[in-house]
Amino acid sequence: MDPAIIQRAGLTESQAKGYLALIEHGSLTPTKAAGIISETRTNTYAVLNKLVELGLATKDESGKTHYTANHPAALEALAERRRRAITKNEQLVKQNIAPLIDMFYATSEMPGTRTLQGVEGIKEVYRDVLAAKQPVYLLRSTADEPDLGVDFINTHREKRAKLGIDTYAITPDTAIGRQNYASGEDERLLFHRTFMSSYDSPVEIQIYGSKCAFIAYGETQMATIIDSPLIANTMRWLLKTIAASLAKESDHIKAEVDTSA
């Protein structure tokens, strides 16, 4: 067998040759193994002991020291452990990449732009909002529920409020929106709502700190975060202006809710 195949489990070339030699010969002393894998005796000791550490071999010192290969299933188990470790490391990198990107753009003259794909990419915006701990100005789209799920959205709202983050939102006039306003849930969650009669676009805007995020739900499922104080301030002003223009309409809807409550 080609040792390169065994290396795919995460072994070095010498370790793969050593394990294959043990499989083929059953049991080997370090001296005999060194001749087979073309390594010095010192290096061979290191290779064989590493195989023992990885669970691929057993060391017998009852007489003359020799090593025996463990069942090849141990190689499969090693590959699975390495796969899980890689997946975990990838997740850790993704979860902690935002601060590095912020540092990068902090020393760059150009506004930072990140484009994130899929539902996981969209969720990264929500995580970034929590990490920023800044007031959020929001143009709300109800199209997020099929993609993110009600549980994720509700959990995010709870976390946001727990961090003391106020949210100034322009939202469509929906039954759940009316219920949250009437029940005091909005107040509890630091959610300052301006109703608008209709908004059926699957695009949402979130502005927080120096960042402005455009989120597209539905078939597109992507988000773009622009890190620029100038752009964020402009978009924040725009949402405030829209909210002011909707004040009369929003107050009318709230009065209806208050009357029926």
C-alpha cells in the first residue's frame, strides 16, 4: 500500500511508513524498523513512540523492546478525531474573525466591506451586532423568519436587551408586532417601534456603531457589512428621517392597538 494514503489520516511520511511497516511485519524492534523505513534509530524511536501516542501501535518492553501495530480501525478513529478538530478550529476562526477584520479596517483608509453567504453568513451579522454593543437602527423585514427561525430571532432579541442595546426599528404592521407592542414586550426588550402599513421586501437594514449591514433573505440569502462611520451615519440619519415621516401613521396604528387592548 502507498504510505501516502495512510498520511491522509494526518500522519507524517515517516509515521505512515512506520505504521505500514508494523502492519506488514507484525512486530518490529526499533533497529529493524529503522532499516525498513530508512530512518536513523533515534528518529525511528520518535516515530514509533508517536504511533503509540496516537493509538496506532503498542509498545512491549517485557523483553527486547518491540512495537506492534494496532487494528487499522484505530487509523480511521484518528482521521475522525482530526476531522472534528479541524471543524472545531474552523468554527473558532469564523466566530473570532470579526475583531481581526475590525482591526484591519481601523488602520485602513478605505471603508471595510464584507460579503457573507447563506444563513450562517446572515447569522454572523447578528453576532456582530451583539459584539458591537451599540444602539441598532433597523428596517425590519418579516422575511427573516423562514430563514433564521423564530427561536433564533427571539433568542437574539433577548441577548440584545440583556446587553443593554436599544433598538430603534421601523417594522411592518403585523399581528405579532402589534402583540409585542401591546403586551409591553417591546419595552422589556428595549425595542422602540415605528409601525409602517406595509413593507414586503425580503431586505433588511441594520445599522450599529460604524457599521451598516444589508441583509437579503429568501432566495438570495446573503449579507453585506460596510464598516464606515460616514456611511453608517448617513444611513442612520436616513432611517431616523423615514421614522419621523411615519410617525403619524405609526401613532394611528398604536392608538388602534391601545384601544383594542
